[in-house]
Amino acid sequence: MEVVLEMTLPRNAESAPLVRHTLDASLRGLGVGSEIRADIALALGEACANVIQHAAAGMEYEVRARMDGARCVVDVIDGGTDDAAEGVNGWEGVQAPPLAEHGRGLRLMRAFTEDLRIAAGDRTSGSVVHFEKSLAG
């Protein structure tokens, strides 16, 4: 069975827990273990926090997730314009010190997911944070 989740959210701090809870409930319904769900929730929270804090433009962002029992594929898309690519370029080569207050999100997402990619979208979709996670535990 495949489950697809698509949400358009306001760019505010209250939206991240909502989308994390919704995705977690979907994964729980598929019988995914708590450790894998926690990894996905952490990565999703970091991706959402980045959009909320740093997106160049736009009042909304999108989260698209697809779960098929074997993998969870997530895209977090900021609502920016072509200016959003500047934010994406800022991710490249970023290595925050381990005890830094900011900038650890990319390191955490890389550690807890697979196939992490950050790319500039087209002129209407802003940048995209893509990650995948195997649901086999």
C-alpha cells in the first residue's frame, strides 16, 4: 500500500509540529518502528525549520511525502521565487561546528536519512530539500 501526503503550510513555527505529527501518524499506521519514525521526524523538522527561518520569499511552503512500506520519500519545497537559489547555494559545503547553535540541520539530516539532496526549484517553486529513508528496521 502506498500512502501520499501533500500539505501546503504557512511559513510559521506552528506548522512544523503539525506536519511532523501528520507524517508520524501515517508511518505509525504503516507499522513503521519508533526509531525510524524519530529519524524521519528529526530530518523533517530540520528541513521545515530551514524553510521557516531562511526562505527568500513566500508565505507558504509545501511538504510532499510518499510511503510505500519500504521507503519514505520526502520533499520540502519553499514557496520562494528564483531568488531562493541563493539560499540553496548557502547549503553547499556547510559544515557547522558540532557545538554551534545554528547550522547543524544539514549535518543531522545527512546522519539520519539517505539520499539527501538540496536543489533550486523552478521560478515558482523555490528550493527543494529531498530526503529518503528506508522503512526496514
